[in-house]
Amino acid sequence: MKIRKIILIIFFYFLTIGSSFSIEADIFVQSTVNRASKILSENLSKDEKINKLKIIAEETVDIRGIGFYTLGSIRKNLDDNQKKKYSKLFREYFLKSFSSRLSEYTNPEIDVLSKEVLNENYTIVNSLLKGTSERPEVKIDWRVYTKNPENPLIRDLIIEGLSLARTQKEEFASILNSNDNQIDALFKTLEEFSKN
Amino acid sequence: MIKKFLIIIFTTLALTLNVNAGSDGDLILKKNEPAEVKDCFEKINRFTFAFNQTLDGVVFKPIASLYRKLPSPAKTGVSNSLDNISHLITIPNNILQGDFKQAGVNTGRFIINTTVGILGIFDVAEYLGLTNYEKEDYGQSLAKLGVGPGCYIVLPVLGPSTIRDTVASTFNYLGGDPWYNITVGEDTQYFKNSDYYYSKGASGIDFRAKNYDSIENLKKNSLDFYASVKSLYLQDRQQKILNSRKIINTQNDSDWDEISQ
């Protein structure tokens, strides 16, 4: 009887521990947004802000996944070295582009409004970037990859219904199409962007 | 040259025209899928895009920059007035799309805002519960009838469009736009031609000002700005045609899952 009780306690203990580590997608987004807002409102130089924003992006965004999604079907034709090189170049490009875009904002206020669980892998979190005297309010939806509930990752930002991942995918496709689908042309474009 | 252009338009429409009033959302969605819209005139489009960019830098951007400095109530008033005028195209298109309820709501909005709202400066109808105004045009109505977008095209000054939407916009000048009719058309006793052109120019400035930071940001961070604008325009059209702000097939989940393994 006593052993059974102990086993039950241990079972519930681990059950509680296990569930306490899973992070709800909406809380994850609000926390990420709060971290970014805090940095943007601090009295820091632009470079310092960019560096801190890059750290947040590395922790919360599935950069590798977005990179290969963006590449489209051509990724299936790449060898391991090309994949490795692409991942590196995309990471540099993404972090520079992401932090540069965000650093233009000062103290953006984003409220998480609701969430829609699409399936066990994806949840869409709906939020609103509050308007200012210079721009109207903007609806931002976050596609969060929740396969690992302990470590949710952002895979797309959908601004007023327009997907950034999809836009980037079509942008990369355009570069590849203009260069006979030569991946080296894309590598060169990514390198040039990161250098400038 | 004009003859050739008309033949291309006619052929494209003939190829894409598949009038089917019973088209369901999936078929319309598929037809207007951005990745499926061909860029048949890419070289010319890129040239026109570059021209438009220059024009933007010289005319629209500087004016939009000044416009942004106006007090918020003034900007809201201008924006509301322009939206109010746009009801004149939206309402007939609500009817063409069989959305009679929305046509009624928008007619109510137009009457209230034009009178109580002083020529649309104040969106009184919004306060009275007539909310969620969505613009409609003849391009969207043709799409709802099952007409495919045809090729992507960049128009001088006006910017991105498709063959279908460009052809549809000519309906505005053939009696389909009451605002055009009472300004530039024949019945012009109360308004001048210039009122129409000022309103169109103001719409362009208002749009540019509202999206000022987004456009500059996109320009700065794009690897191919032309391709980004094309993608965003076509995604936006797809949404407007379906009257849905929901995320439309933004990503193929199986595509992602393969990456995740």
C-alpha cells in the first residue's frame, strides 16, 4: 500500500515537472516581444541594440528551418557542403536583416490577443502592434512551431495577412530563376548583403 | 504596338477566362496563388518598376514624408474622405459578387458619412456599428466569377497589377465609377476634372505615408525588391479576392516537416 502511494506520488511529481516546462505559444510570443521592446526602449547605441536583438532571434526563431523553407525545392539538389554553406550564409543574412528591421522601431507596443492551435506542430498567435501618430495599427500573426512544447520556435510572421517567409521564398526563387537555378548566385547575393 | 498589346491581353484573358459563378473558394484560391501568377513581361516590368521607384523618390516619398507630419486628425480626415469615395466602386462590386447584405451596409455607410460625417471626413458609421469596411473593385468581381489573374504586370505610376485587374480597371472609365462620372465624365456640373485627379493623387500619397516605414524597411532589407513587392502585392490580392484576413496557405506544413526531421 505504501509502495503504491510512493509510486503514485513519484508519478504525479514527474507529471507536474514535465508539464511545467512546456511553454504556451502565446506566452512565448508575448515574452519574446517584451524582451525585444525592452531592448528597443533602452538608451543603447544602434549597434548594441542590434547585437542584443540578434541574441533574441537566435533563441526564439527557427532560422535553419526558415532558411531551408525559403530555398524551396532546390534544397533537395544540394550536397552536404552546399547545405552547410547555405545555412551559414542564411543565418548571417537573416540576423542582419531581422535586427536591422526591428532596430528602426523605438519602443513598439505589441499586445498578444489570441491564439489558434492549428495542430500539434503549429499554433498561430494573433497580436496587434499599436498605432502611432505616424503609422496605423498593424495586425501581426506569429506562426509558432510547437513540436517541442518545451522549446517553441517562431517560423513566420504574417503581417496584415502577408507572410514574410513566403515573400522571402519568392524573392529567393526570383534570384535563382534569373541565374539558371545556380545556387552559387544566391550564395554571392547573400554574401554581398551581409558584407554591406 | 497597341494592336499587339491588345492581342496579348485578349489572348491571356481568353486563356484564363473560365466563367464559373459556382467556383468555390479553393478554386479561386488556387487560381490566384502568387507562385502561379506568371511574370510574362518581366524585363519590361522591371524597367517600369525602376521608373516608378525613381518617380517615388522624386515625387511620392517627399510629399508622403511631409504628409506624415500633419496632425493625426487631419490625416484621419483625409483618409476617411478617400475611403468614403471608394464606396462608389465598392457598392456595385458588392452587388456583382452577390453580396447584397454588404452592399446595403456600405450604402448606409456612404449615406451617413457623406451627410452626418461631412463629406466623409468623419467615419460616423463606424460609431453606429457599420464596421469592417473592405474595398472591392472590378478585378475582384471578375476573380470571383472565376477569371484567372493572367500575367503579372507593373503599370507606370500606378504600380503592380495583373492583366485581369488592369482590364477590369477600365470599367471605372466606362461608367463603372460614379465618382469618375461626375468629375471627368459628362455630368460635371458640381465637380471639376481636377477633383478626380486630386483624389487619386491623394490616395497614392495616403497609401505611401501609411506604409512609409514598411516600404523603406523592405527596400533596405530586400535582396530583390522587385520580387518582394510582387509577392506582397499578389498575396494581398489573393486575400482581398477571398475577403479573408485569415492566413491563406502561407506554408505547406509537410514542406516544413521534411526540414525538421
